[in-house]
Amino acid sequence: MKDQTEQLFEQHIAVAKLTLDALKDKIDQASQQVIAAIKNGNKVLLFGNGGSASDAQHIAAELVGRFVKQRRSLPSIALTTDTSALTAIGNDYGFEHIFERQVEGLAVSGDVLIGISTSGNSPNVLKAIELGKAMGCKTIGLLGNDGGKIAGQCDIDITIPSKATARIQEMHILIGHIICTYLDDEY
């Protein structure tokens, strides 16, 4: 019987290999889309729920702070951090609107929205993506499972080929780090 730690590493490696083989081009396209937006004076807005909210914050912090090398701060906002806005919008409009209202108030045409949903079915992520597209934003979905309702709604859907939430989240943060690496190379 294999040790559980070894099994989890093997699962991670298998999903990472599937993700690389199936999604390398889309990951590269997403990275180029973020670079182009920042070069044009736009920003990156990230959002998701639960662990995906943490991933949004993590990636935004890498852009505003730094990833590996010293470079200028890059414009990025996690829409998951303002508890006053989240609770006011949730209370007044409903939880499904917490990101949509922030996109309406903070995004401008040309910004990049990165919606993160391991199921692909988060209504609040979908509503923000839909509004962002209508506003002229570029949209990237970091998704899982079969992509859910969000699949096909983004300019670039990156749907991790796994049903295991933990493996999906591991790939989402890896993809975030890949985007940060490209930005480090650019700036």
C-alpha cells in the first residue's frame, strides 16, 4: 500500500502534466493578455470564493508587491478583500452580486478580469465576468471540472482537467505564478 503523501504527490504530478499538455497555449495567451493590458495602462481584477478568494488575493499581492525579481508595482486588485463592500453589497443586493458591483465601479474597458471557480458554477463569478465583457474588459476564467456555467463565457477559459478541488486549486495557483513569471520577465 502506497504512502498517502506519495499518492497525493503522484496525483498532483498527473494533473500538472494533463494541464500542461491540454492548456499550455491558453496559459500563454492569458499571460500575454495580462501583459498587454498592463502595457496599455489597464489593471487586473481577480475574484473567487473560499480558497479561490485566497488565490485571487495571492496573485494580486504578487503583482502589486513583487514575485521573484525587483520590478515596479503592477496594478492589480483582489475583489475579495474589502469586507465593507462585500457585506454591504451582499446585504443590499445579494451575494451573487458582490463581484459584479465592484466590477461596475472599479473596472474600465481594457482591464483584465480573472474569475476563479473550481466548479465553474459560482453565480457571483459568472455575473462579474458577464458584466466585465459588456464593459469591454478582457476575461479569463480559471476553472475546474467541466468548466461549469462559466465555460464559454470568458475570452480565455482555462479549465483544469480534474474533479478534485485540491488539485484544481494547486493548478490555479501554479498558473497564477506562471503569469507572474511572464510579468517579471517583461518588467
